[in-house]
Amino acid sequence: MTTNCHLASKRIIVTGGAGFLGKAVMAGLRRRGVPAGNIFVPRRKDFDLTERADVERLYRDAFPGQKADVVIHLAAEVGGIGANQKNPGRYFYANMAMALHLIELARCDGLIERGGKFVQTGTICAYPKFTPVPFREEELWNGYPEETNAPYGVAKKAAWQMLDAYRLQYGMKSTFVLPVNLYGPHDNFDLQSSHVIPALIRKCVEAQARRDDRIVCWGTGSASREFLYSEDAAEGILRAAEVMDDPTPINLGASFEITIKDLVGLIVRLTGFTGRVEWDTSKPDGQPRRCLDTRRAQQLLGWKAQVGFAEGLKRTIDWYRSSRG
């Protein structure tokens, strides 16, 4: 179901608004004319969103004397393959608890009666391990996710089902989008918890600075991925917030696929690293292939990715180098 929600007139809570994707979403809200006083970003030091009492306080205190009209839930605990292997219990609990409390307490706070909306970001980690490529939203229940990130993916998929249940029983308006692997400025570049692009950029830039003669990459390089620039993802999320009233799952992707080996080669070239690349095949590749069918996003949202991959990588590399300096 589609409507036309003008965000400029709404009071909006953005969880994760200070994070990587959140910064891009905040910029998108500003472009739409949302006043700064109409946006509230809960910070982790003030609100533990895995705790019911803190979420109750969030809804009570975000806009004193008034209530939120839209909740955009971006906050997540997530990382790359290694981080997922080390923290499966924490990643399931934290992501499930945040969604559970935020959705239920939005209902208790009167979001439905005000005609408000809950915007949930999902993950393509929710897709089955051997989903036919390109991934179509109809395939979400046709198998178990790739084992290394299944707890995170299942928690996000459970949030989608919670929203659909609340639509059926309570009439809650919501939307559910599934961004593909994201990259861009402000990403997490920590080598222990980052995703593949920021990890590779950091490895190449630091190896170049140290004049190392090699970098080591995980796996065989044969797995393929699709990547979406954070600014494009933010625009897709906000378009869904504007026009969708039900949690029909919607893929957000760039409609291309690249092997990890080719990705490494591209980042090596763009960073100017001249050493050799070695592959640690004792490490896992993760899901064999990831590439999304994005026709639903084009049909329902009128949305399509705009930033080319090489251009997006250049911007991300430039940002990382400037942030290091």
C-alpha cells in the first residue's frame, strides 16, 4: 500500500542516526526540509535500546509535551564474518531486543492512533544461503540463512514479521527495506568488526603507508557481492517512509555483482597499493553469491541507485584518508 507522507511536517526519531547509515539518512531529512528540532537521535550513552525502560523513556522524552510521528530504526549491532562468528548470541539478542521494544512501545505510546509509521531496516543476511541470484523478495522464507550471519539475519527477519503481525492486529503503518551490503564515508573501518570494503580500504592504505609488500585477504575471493553507496540507501529508506504503509519487503541494491577477488583488485588500484595480494583460504568466504532484484523498489518507491561503484569507492577512500589525517 502506498501513500504520500510529507516528512518535513513530522516529528521523527532516528535510532542509529549518529552512525554510518544514519548520517546519510539525517542528510536526506535535512534536504527534505525537516527542522532540526523535529528530529531526535537517541545516543547509546543515554539510551540502551535493548532495555525496555530506556525505550519507554525515549518515547516519553524525545519531544517534551509532544509525540513522535515516525520512527526510523537504523540502529544495529553488526559486523563482518569474523565479528558474526564471535558474537552470534549477542547479535541475535541485541537486534531482536531493540526491535521488540521499539515496535511494542511505539504501539503503547499511541503511534497507531496518531497515524504514525515505523520504518525498519532489514538485512540481506535474512535471505537463504543458496537463494537463486538475483535475490527476489519472494525467496525470503525458502531456506536457512548462511550460517555465519544467520543469528543477525533471523533477528531482523523476526522484526519484519512483528511489524506484519502488528499491521494485522492493530493497524500499525510500517515499512521494511532490505539494503544490500553498504559502503561509503563514515563507515566502520575497525579491522576486527568492519565489513569487506572498509576493511580492504584500510588494509591497502595502511600497507601503502608502511610500504608493506603484501596484504592478506580472507577466503578464496570467489564469493560475489553487491554493494550500495550509503547515500543511495538513505534515499531508498526515506522514499519507503514517505510512500509505504505496510511492511512489504523491498530490496535496496545497485543491481550489479562483483567477486571479492575483483573487488580487491579494484581497491588496490584505486588506493595505489603496489604490493601483492595473498589469500588465507582457511578463512570462510561467507554466502557464495549476493545480488538483488530491485524491480520492486523501482515499482513501489520510484527509487534506483544513482552513485556508480568506482565513484563511490573513490569518495570512500578519500574520506578515510582525510579522517586518518
